[in-house]
Amino acid sequence: MDFKNRLKKYQDLVNNELERYFLEGNVPEKVLNESMRYSLLAGGKRLRPILMIATYKLFDDNYMKCMPYAIALEMVHNFSLIHDDLPGIDNDDFRHGKQTNHKKYNEATAILAGDGLLNNAYLIISNDLKEEKNKDLLDLKLNIFGEFANAISRMIIGEYIDTELEGKQIDDFLLEYIHTNKTGALLKYPVRVGAILGGANEGELDSLTKYASNIGIAFQIKDDILNEEGDEKIVGKPVGNDREMQKCTYVSKYGIEGAKEKLYETIKDAKMCLKYFGERAEFLVEMADYIENRNK
Amino acid sequence: MDFKNRLKKYQDLVNNELERYFLEGNVPEKVLNESMRYSLLAGGKRLRPILMIATYKLFDDNYMKCMPYAIALEMVHNFSLIHDDLPGIDNDDFRHGKQTNHKKYNEATAILAGDGLLNNAYLIISNDLKEEKNKDLLDLKLNIFGEFANAISRMIIGEYIDTELEGKQIDDFLLEYIHTNKTGALLKYPVRVGAILGGANEGELDSLTKYASNIGIAFQIKDDILNEEGDEKIVGKPVGNDREMQKCTYVSKYGIEGAKEKLYETIKDAKMCLKYFGERAEFLVEMADYIENRNK
């Protein structure tokens, strides 16, 4: 199966799991349930859960074992998008080519739908922990829970600094710091969970963590490039607003060509970290290429 | 020591623990840290953590064992206040006699400070779970973590329904349903945690849960009464706005005298549930009276 088909298969799998969660009555209030599902199923790429599942599959085929963590992560990612889009933060009307949550519903609903997604992620984790009877696996999962909470804290801090620094000049160090937190933390986490739950040894975990760190930076560089020269209809959200709002981005910092060069180098570094795994890591290599070449 | 002094002692204890958490560098971004502390230390009554500690003390003196859960709960309570006060929801300018978070800082900060408090609560719980070496106690704590996530989900749903129903007539059942979720869930939870961690037997846990359910309803009735006839300067937030916004409250439903009667009965029921504990439960009995008679 080629990369596109495998990606699609994974996306369908994740979408079904997300849909199932809401159909099972976990959010019993009709409109709130609907608004959470609306954003969650609006057509995201599912990169984070797919990175987790694909990393897990380097070690073991039974990837359903990491599914609760994959689903919880995708919920948190969507919570962050809903809140970032709010009038009080980025004030965006479109996302994935559809109205943002507060446009489709209203601001109160969007605030509470975001809160609800964040909290439901932890509800899923608590259910999985309660059911874990294997003490060694429980210990691993408790560490994963800690990494999750830490990654989200870092994401919130990154988002905060990014918001506060609009229109200000910042140095390389701070630009990297923002994105290591804002975007990077939640992209590194799934690869680590896949590796840890799959039973990676220390060296393997270390290589995969480095792969994920590079992927995180590359993802943000590409986001900045798409905001500068992407096609709004394909990207599905407004482009050009980084420049308008004088946001400090990889493009404003290094120029469009400089940013592309940095993207290329970062993806190359990411793929280097997978050398040890050989052909088993083919999909993760292709994910890196996909992040470099995506047009949305 | 009389009730007022004991309450003050508990409040100081909780405030110190909250302050310590932020001084320890758990939120490394200066202004976000400050805004979270601002709301958290703006002068709340600390009813929830104190209910937990006082319940725990029915069974065991070493109440520091439940402190992480008490602190986490107070953070979540404050997250909910910050988000409820936002222009998109209640649009309140004052809380505890001070500017609300988005007034003192800005909307983006208030959204992210709320998100951060919710998430830090889970970070605290994950740290406590990781350190728990006693398998039986860990199992209890995993259940408590689950109850926490469920209580917060219920609070968010209650808040959502409350927001959406402004200006609409609702029946007794729905009024009770809203407040059992919106206010009740986070008031029941601490009493249950205190009892469970303290080692209550099934009957004791059951009695204390009923006490807490009554306390939760009484708290909301009193809130509605204070909004109708409280002194704005003492209450510390605007009064009269429930009537203005045509909110359905215990006062709009039963009239001011009917609401007071219902408050009296509910507090009486709450205290009845403590009979079994005799003098040991003196402080919890006084807490019930305090909730009935508070003027803020």
C-alpha cells in the first residue's frame, strides 16, 4: 500500500474512534456534544495520533493498546485550536475550510467545548489507568500521563508567549523556545508514547525522541511558509495574517528561501534519526516527507 | 478554637500551599504565572479544599496526604470562575471585590490562565500518582482521579446548560439538574476524597456523600439569595444581575422566602447526615451553618 493510502487508512481509524467516543454518550449534553464533535471531526490531518500509532507499530502490531492516548491527544490538539481561534486570541473565522467553533456556535459554546475536550482527554486516560492490571505497564502509563500533562502545560505557555509577542522582534533562541513548546511538545509526545508503550529500549527511545523534535520544528516552519505563500482555499484557513499581524515567524526571521532551506535540513535530520530502524520505519520517513511537502 | 479561627487557619494553610506551588517554578512564564496566581489568590473562601481536609480529619490527622487533591481542586474551581467571567460567557468585571482576570490582564491571558489552571490540576495529580508506592492506596487514588475528571465534565455541562437557558423558564427537575452538575459536582467531590483517602467504610462514605450533596444544593440556593438581596460591597461581585439576565434561579423559581425555606431544610438534611460521627464532625456541622449564613 502506498503512503497516501496508508495515511488515509490511519485517518479513518482515528476518525472512527473519535466518533465512537461521542456516540457512546460520554458528553450527554446534545449541543455541547455536537460542538465538540464539530471541531474534532472538521477534517484535521490526525498527524499526532498517527505518529503515535506508527511509532508503536515499529515494536508491536497491536496498536489498539495506545489508542486511548492517541484519541486523548487529538482531543487536546483540538481544544487548543478552538481556544486559539477565539476572538480574544487569534480571532479566526475559518479552520480546515469550515467555520471556527465560535462562528458556527457562539463564544460561550466554544470556550466550554474547548474546556470539555481538554477534560475529556484526561477522563479517557483515567479510565485506561483504572483498567490497567499489569503493574509494570501501569507504571509506564503513569509516566506517560505525567508527560502528557507537562506537554500541555508547555503548549499553553508557548501559545501565551506567542500571543504576547505579536509585533515584537525576537531572537532565534526565543523563536525556537516558543515553537518547541507551542507546537513541538504535542508532536514529540505521541512518538514517545508509541515508543514507550511499544517497549523501546533507551537508545531507540532517544533516537525517536530526536526524530520527533525535528518533526516538530519542521511542522512549524512549514506552517509559517504556508501562511506566507499557501493557497487559502487548500490551506483551509486565512493566509497572510502572520505578516499582517507582524508575527515573528521562521519566514519573517529567515526570509522565505531561508525558511525553506531550514525546513529541508530539519527534515533531513529527522530522517537520519530513523536510520537504525531500517525498512520498518518507512512510514515514519514518509511522514517526514509529507510534513515537508504538504500544501495544507 | 472557635469556628471562625479554625476556618481562618485552614484558609491560611491552603493559601500557603497554593502560593508555594507557583513559587516553585511550575509555571515558568512570568505574566501567565502571575495571572494564574492573581485569580487563585484573589480571596476565595477555599470551601472545597477545606471540606476535603476537614472530612479527611474525621478519620486521620495527617491531612497533608490529601493536600495535592485539595490544591488541584481549588485550581479547577478558579479555572471555572475565570472562564465563566469572560465576556463570551457572563461578562463580569468583578469577583471577590477585585477585577476579574480578563479585566486585570486581557482576554487572551484569561483564557490561557484558565486552561493552565485546569491543566496544572492534572499535573499535580499525575505527580502524586507517580510517587504512590502503596498499591492499594494507588488504586484508591486512581478512582479519585476518575471521580475528579467526571466531576469537572459535569461542571462544564452544568455551566453550558445554565448559559444556554438564560431567559427561559425551566422546571424543578432541570433547575436541580443544572446545579447538581454546575456547583454540586465540585462540592461533593472533596468530601468523597477526604472520606475515601481517610479510609471511610461504605456506610460512612454514603452518609458523607449525602451530606455533600445537600451542601452543594444549599450553596447554590444561598448564592441565588445573595444575588437577590446581598450587599454588593460584601459579596464582592455584582448582585441583581440574575434577575436582569432573567436567569432561572432558586429565587426566581420559589420566591425569596421560598428559597430561604428550602435553604433551611437542605442545611438541616445535611447536618442530619453527620449524626453518626457525633462530636468529631463538629466542624463539618459548622461548615453547613456557615454556608447557610454567609454574606459573601
